[in-house]
Amino acid sequence: MKQIMEKNVPHCIFCEEEMVAGQFVYLDGINGIVHAKCSEWKEDFIQDKGKYEEIVSKYPLYFEKLKV
């Protein structure tokens, strides 16, 4: 039987809106993604910054099931 992997659409923990390609996001210290415009994190808690699709593809171990 063929197993189907569904892709998940993440949401920003601050504004609760879906993440979509083209949005600028932060990868936080616990490997979560939030919109840069919504972030309340201090600079030292941010691991990486970039467009949503760049962060998801840069860290496939964490985000292999996320929809871009």
C-alpha cells in the first residue's frame, strides 16, 4: 500500500496566520518559524532569517513535511 505524506501549513505563533512563500521569517532558537514582522524574539534567540521557502529548504531535517 502506498503511503501518502500530507504537507502541513505552518502558522505564525504571534498572528496565527498561515506562512506562505515570499514572506520574510525568522527561525527561532527552538526551530520554530515566525513572521519577521510579528516577532517578539530578541536578536540572540533568532537562529536564521530569510524568506519562508528559503528557511524550509535550508533546514529539511526540521521542515520536511511543511508546505511551501
